[in-house]
Amino acid sequence: MAHRARPAPRPPSPQPRSRIQAHPRRDRPLPRKLPPRPCRPGRRRPPPPPRPPAPQPRPRWRFHLGLARPAPLRLLRLSPPHRFTMNRPFLELSRIGKTYGTPKGPAVIVEDFNLKVGRGEFVSIIGHSGCGKSTVLSMVAGLNAVGAGGIILDHREVTGAGPDRGVVFQSPCLLPWLTALGNVLLGVNRVYPHGTRRQRRAIAEHFLGLVGLGDALRKRPGELSGGMRQRVGLARAFALQPKLLLLDEPFGMLDSLTRQELQEVLLDLCERDQKTALMITHDVDEALFLSDRIVGMTDGPTATVGEILEVPFPRPRRRAELLENPDYYRLRERLISFLTERSHLRPERSASPPPPPRNSGPLTLLRDRVERWRNLAPGSGSPRRRPPQAAALSR
């Protein structure tokens, strides 16, 4: 059997001197670059296709007047002579009512309540305890369903609670395990979710400084006095930058000196931001000092608007100047007179329509004849003959 001859071994290839020489594509010829295609004389090349528009950069957040807002936005301020206009009301309460069910039947608390509030106006509702003032405020806040009528805020119907309304209650309603700064940040984080942590903290510190709590940021509610806790509630409400500020007797639990101090703080904040505010109060002097209009509410049940009083004092107001104004005491006497003498009176309404006519069937006519026959006096005569149908009905 013949054996095949083994092929001669190949000579060893020279070792590459570098990594470039060892690359498998080193010996391939380089691709030849084609020259540009010549165009005919007098003919231009077609223009290149248009590039897609570049995406617009996101507006940077800028700290403007203590608010984290996009750079193009600015806070609009109304001129002092025309602070509000009633041509197009900012807040409108149209014939609202509220009825609660009781074991004795339905109880009507508020009925046919109408009110229009202009943008930048401060309106107070005053009345006796239990007349339904807080019920009206809770319906505007969206915390209580509207039983009848409707509420329009900035051309939108109010159907529930929202961040466009800030509420300050009689008690501050602070979380005891959070500091003053943490309680304000609790609402700021929900309203400004796109702001950075530093910007949200700056907003909370800014409004706490406006109410005089710049040195109490790290204190918890248990370490604060009643007036300081109420200041935290005011700072939290203003930090949300709401369209409408609702105040439910915010200074009712404070002493007179603290109350007057916080009234001036509230007045300065509202004038600074031109806030639209609706306040519930029992204090006549407080209503005259803060309000542009005062709504006197009648006593319940079926409470409604009894009288609306215009407050003509210009802004900014100072308490010492108001006490020297004789119109202040005239308006004060008028409010006290309403609360003591006229709050129980219902406003005049249009005459009710006449009742519908009774059914004029044969049985109704027969009963009318029987009633006329019974009402005849003994000496005035009697019908000649008593009809048998009347005798049957009279048995």
C-alpha cells in the first residue's frame, strides 16, 4: 500500500511588528473615493432636505418674588385705584342652598344665597353663630357638596376641593411631628412638583419670613404659641399661591393684641399679592379693618344674604387713621344695628304665584254645594229642596 507523501511544511510567516500589521484587513485595498458627480452647466444642485426643528429647551425655573415659576411668567399686579371689577365676577355664588336630613324631616340651613366677588376683593361674611356662615365657606372650598344652585370660580364650576383655594381654619391644623418649615413644605411640594428641592425650600422660608417666623423654622407646633401656630397656617396658605383665600374665623381663638397684630400681617400679605379673599368673622371691627365689602347674613334656618355694606376706606389702611375717621363709627353702628335688630328679618321677596285652580269635576261641584248649604244661617233662608246626593255626603 502506497503511502502519500506529506506536504512540505510552510515556512513560518514573519511576526508582525505592530498591531496594525496583524489586523486581518490590513492587506485589503482601501475603497476608492468617488469624485463628485458633475452637474450640467446652468443647472444648480438641489438644496439639501430641511433639518427637523430642534426641540425647544425646557424653561429654567427662576426664583421670582419668592415663587418657583417658569422664567416667562410674571406676577401681575393690579393698579391700586382699580383693584377689582364687577363686570365679570371672579367668584359667583348663584342661589346656593344646603339641606340636611334629620329624624324630624329635612332642615334647610342656607337658602337662595347670592354673592358676587371681584378679583382682588376682600369680602367678609358676618352673622350670628349657627346661621350657616361656615356652611357657605365649606361649599366654596369644595369640602361640602352644594345642595342647590352653583358656584363659579374663575369661569369654572366648583365641584370639589383643589389647590386653587387656600383655607385657613380657626385652629391651625398642623401636623405635630413636623416642624414649621415641614408643615409649609407639605403643601409646597404638591403645588410645585417640578421645582428643585432648594427652590421649594426657599419658597417656604420666604413666606415664613413674611409672617415673622424666620427664626422658628425648626420648631414643632408643640413648641409654638397659639399666635405663632396661626402664623404658620397663614404662611402655608399663601405659599400655595391660591386663586382664592378662604378664612374661617382665623383669629377667633387669639387674644386681642395678637389678633390685631395678625390682622395687620394678613392685610399686608393680601395687598402685596392682590389676593381675592372670603372671610367668616364675628368681629365687627375686624370686618371693617380688612374688608372691601361686608355681607350681613340673616339668622337660620333658611339663612340668606340680609344686607351688603360697602367699606369706602382707601388702601393701605392704618388702624390709627381709621379710628379717627367719623365714617368708621357710622358703619360700625350700622353693622351692630343689623346684628341686633334686623338679622332675624327675611329680605322681601316677590309675591308667590297664585295656587293652581282646583279640579272642577262633578264631585267637587257637589261638595261645594253641600258646604254652601251647611254655612247658611238659620234666619237667612234655606234651599227649597235638599238634594239626595248632599244628604248622602253629609251622613
